[in-house]
Amino acid sequence: MLSKSPAFNLKAVLRETGLAADTLRAWERRYGLPTPQRTAGGHRLYSQYDIETIKWLIARQAEGLSISRAVDLWNEQIASNIDPLAALAPVGMILAQNVSTNSSTDTTLDAIRAEWVTACMNFNEVQAEQALNKAFSIFPVEAVCVEVLQKGMSEIGTLWYENRANVQQEHFASGLAMRRLDALLSASPTPTRPQTVVVGCPSSEWHTFTPLLLALFLRRRGLNIIYLGANVPADHFAESAIKVKASLVVLVAQTLSSAAHLQHVALSLSSQKVPVGFGGRIFNLRPGIVDYVPGQFLGPSLEGAIQEIESLLKGISKPSKTKAATQEYLAAMQAFNAKRVHIESTLKLSMPPLSIGTEELDASVHHLGNNVSAALQFGDMEHLSEEMEWLKMLLNAYNRPRKELAAFMESYSHAIDTHINGQGDPIKKWLRTYALERT
């Protein structure tokens, strides 16, 4: 292992590295690299590790990187638990530091992603971290985040949807991925651009992988990023945006119900002349919702979203007129929200006994109610179709026949009719149509 004991004075270091004294002092002052200790008299003392750090930075400059980018690269590897100088240590020490003990020699991003997914499915944190360490030591941060973490999480999500992975495996992988993104964001360089961008999720949105990834990529582009995370109330967005004088607020929603909350946030921010960009899974699945949200839709891809954000920061926006739901839908939403507790109580009482647990049934009914309200808010009950997969999966998990889904919808329709009668027509029509299609 390279010694970290202070043993060399400045003159010895300059002779060994060929670096000018003024340059070395500037690196230490501006970037914090290297980090020499001092004698009682105030003189710098460097370790062998410090000397090799300087040589490493010089080598990156020889490859065409600026010193600031070289320092960023160093910090990124440290944040990823990779010692940039590990290759200079004996082989035994490399293995001990877990740089990569995996026997696989395939170092493509696809192969590393497969390795990471397998490790997550087996709850093997060490192997999962080793796969990421290997990827970050070979490829740029953005490439690893997208090709390994983002696509890996998507693959695990697909396995869960197909009932080939359980929720514990998905949560385990998500925890590892989020922890790595947090470390990379913390290690990102100081902002170099004057604009401030606030990024976060509206109320009821707990999926933060995409907004955190977006925040990381924007920070690496030199922007000052205020990342607020999950489940942020509408007034908190406005308060934060005004306090930090945000150039832009970016909102992300994955579900129909959280998109309804996002609409409220966007309306509030727009009324205060705060620019808004938004996106997420549900807007890709149901493009019609985009027209009901004031602000700029950032597109279906992460790369496209970043380009749209750059355009917004330059003052380039696409003018659009925000739509509103029809009076029939707004009246149905108001009536439904007012009588929702009674509707759901009647539904549970009228349903035949099921093998589904009470807590899961209550959560399912509540989830459906949230989405019914959101679909009415966006003026089209068909938006709800994309959010029904969870109910089919619940029936599958309990080996229940598909006809029970139709019976559930019919019971819901009767409960609507009982409590809000004619005002519930948009809901009843959709429920019955959906039920008929599945009998």
C-alpha cells in the first residue's frame, strides 16, 4: 500500500513530479488536492500517496482533461469507493480493498448491468458494489448511471411486474442505487453557473430515482441544484423557489394521482411567474395529460429533459395554452371527493368475501379512489386505464380469477350510483366499460 505518512518536503515533491511550486500551491488552495500535513514550523510534508496523487492529476491533464475536471474525476471515484491509485498497490491489497474480485472479464456496460442486477436479486451488497466500482472505474458517470443503474432498476421492475421478483428485492436494489447517486451528488463540483434549479416531487410521489438522477446530471453541468426529494407540498415548492430566486422548478411525477398534485404545484408557481418544467412516467403513458399542466413538458427521455431544461434556462420556451376539464368532469370530481368516504364504505360492504387481506383491500380501494379523482381532474377517465395494473397484479398474487376484477368494478359503479347518482356518470360509464371488457 502506498504510504500516507508525511515524509517528503516541498523540494523533494517538486523534483519528483516536475510540477512548479506555484501550481502545486494553487491546486491545494483551489481544489484541496493533495492534502499535505505541516510541521510545527508550518512547513509542508507530503506522503508517497500525495506524490502519486499529483502524478495522477498530471497524467489526466496529459490525456486532455483540465485540472478542474481531473479533480472532479478523482472525487467521483472516491465517492464511488474507488481508490484512483489502487492500481499502484500490490495485487493482494487491491483485492482486500474490493476494487473488483469478480472473476468476470466482460467489462461492457451490458455485462456489468447483468452482474449488478444478479447481485441485487441475491441480496449480495458486496458484489453489487463491486460491479458499480468496476463500471465507474471504466466509464463516465453519466453512462454508468443510465446504462447500469437506471436500466438495471427498470429490469428489476419488469421482473417484479412479471411476478419473478419480490418487493424486497426491488427495495434492496433501489436502496443501493439511491445511496450511490446521493454520494455522487455530494461529491459533485461547486456550481460554476449563475442559475439555480429546484428539483423535486409533488405530494404523494415517493419515487425519487429519476429526479435525483436528473439533479446529479444538472449539477455536473455546473448548475446550482436545490434537490427537495419526495412528497413536497405545493406551498413548499413556491416558498423554496422564491427564497432561492430559482431560475426554474423541475417537477417529476410517475403516477396519475401524483400528476394531479403536480398540476396544483405548477399552477401555483405559474401564478407567481416561476418557470416550470415537468415530466415522468405517467406523462409518457398518457400524453394528453401534458396539456393540462402549465409549464414545459421535458419529454420522454432523460437526455431530452436536460436539453429542454437548458433551453428554458436560455429563455427559450414553447408557448402553449393550458386546458381545463369540462364542467361535467369537474362536477363529477367535486361530488366524488365530497362523498368518497361513503362510496368506499358502501363498496366494501357490498363486496363478496375475498381471500385478499383486509389491509391490502383497504389500500387498493384508497389507491383507486385517488386515481379516479385524478382522472376526473384531467378530464378523461381513460387516463385511469394505465393505473389498473396494480389491481390485476393483486388478484394474480392471490390466484383469484379475472372475473373478480369485473365484479369489483361493478360493485364500485353501484356505490357511485348510490351516493352521487347522475353526477357520477363519467365514472360509472368507464367502470362498466372496463368491467365488460374483462368478462
